[in-house]
Amino acid sequence: VREVQEESEGPARLLVTGSDRTAVTAVYEALIQGAASTQATCLIDASAGGESEPLPSLSQMSSGDLVILAVSPAVMDSQAFGSRLLEAEQAGSPVVVVLTEAPGIEISFPGVGPSRVLGMAPGGIVPADVLAKAGADAAGDAIVALAARLPVLRDEACRQIIRRTARQNAVVGCLFIIPGADLPVMTINEARMVLRIAAAHGESVGSERALEILGVIGSGFGLRAVARQALDFFPGPGWVLKGGVAWSGTRALGEAAKAYFDGSTRVTPSRLTPLVDNKSFPLLAQAL
């Protein structure tokens, strides 16, 4: 709980900058969709207004701060653009690049992979879903605090949290051979996942989340019991089945938590089954 509290209440900042005022404004407006004015205080607009400073300096940024550079393709090869990427790298600030024109091809820069480069749609429209995906990929753990303040990032932030935790538990399920030894590690991961999803929705993280955590622990016991029983019926390496149950079960719990905090449905044990990806792991869905 303390760990997630620090993540969600930390001084997460997001800088939107560039030499094109129109592009910076479009990115800024895409990020504040659905956010109250008090929530958008994590956003900093530092776009340049004159020709003497094509791109503002990023020297005021610190480690963990997310930088979104909105530039035209013509600026990509400029010395100022390369200098800003170097400044961000030295500060430990991840960068997302928004081009004023869709590149049409996969582009990457030093320290900025292709998943963090996107182009604006015709008419100067910023695709909010693509921007959220790139931002969540770049921000890492800081995405929890940013999503709590900027609802446009929330859906992708939760999906990333779920995917990351499911992969971790799948590895744990494959590596632990002694029956039950994986339970504490997986349960901690799942509890942390639920708390992070709650924090990303702007919910307070503290003792009031005890019922949700107890639900996670109970579901974890049930899923591990399914795995142990299934090992007696299905031939082959048991670590494959355990890893699959861990991945699918964690993903199901994450999707249930997301639906719960979205307020879109009242999650009960009987509704866990539709949340499991039947195509990816039908045995768990059948067991549930």
C-alpha cells in the first residue's frame, strides 16, 4: 500500500513542448480531455514562441518526468532536436515524439523507440488513443500518477499494468516447482496490480481497500487450486500449465478490477469467466 501511495501521490509531471504552437495546443487539449482544471496541474506547456529558440530547453525536467515533443518532420534532423533528446536522456526523462504529419513509415530516434513516435491525423487532430499508448509505454511506473490526473491515459495505463503483472506471474508460475511456494509472490503482485488500477482511477489507496485485497487473495487461492488439480488430469510438463493459469488468472483479476473501478459493472466471481481470454487459455475458462 505504501509503495502504490508513493507512486500515485508522487510529483509526476508531463511537459508538452515544441516549436509549433498549433501542434502543442492540439496535444495539450488531447491530454486534458475529461480532466478537471485542478487535475491538469501536472501538465506543463513550454512551447517556443519565436524563431530564436526553435525548441525550448528541457533542463528544468527531472528523472521520471514525461516529455512530449510536438515537431514538424523538417525539424527531425536539426541540431536543436538532437540536443533536446540528449537533454531528456541525461535528465532521465522519457520522451514521446508527435510529428505534425503522419510519417507513414516506422521511425525511431536515439532513446525513443518507434512505439513512442506518432503522427497527427489530417486536420491537426491528435489520435488520443495512440498518444495514450505511447505515453503509457514511455512513463513506466509514473503512469499511475499521471493517469489519476489525466483520464485520457487511464484505460491504457490499466491495460499496461495488467499485461506487466500477468507476464511476471506467468514467469513465477513456471519457475517455482514446490507446490504453494509461488502463492506469496503472485498474491503480492496481484494485490499491487489492483491497488495500482485503483490509484490510476483517482481512488485513494489505503486501509479502505482491504476488501478488494481480500478478494484478490481469495481469487488467488482459487486459481492456484485449479492449477494443482489440473496437473493431475493433463499430461506433459506441469510448468506450462502453471504458467498459463498464472497468466490467464492474473489477467482475469486485472480486467475484473478495471471493470470494478470503471464502474461499468458489478464484478462477482461468476463474472470472472467472460474476462478470461478463451482463445489464449481455454482450459482455465472451462475450469472456472
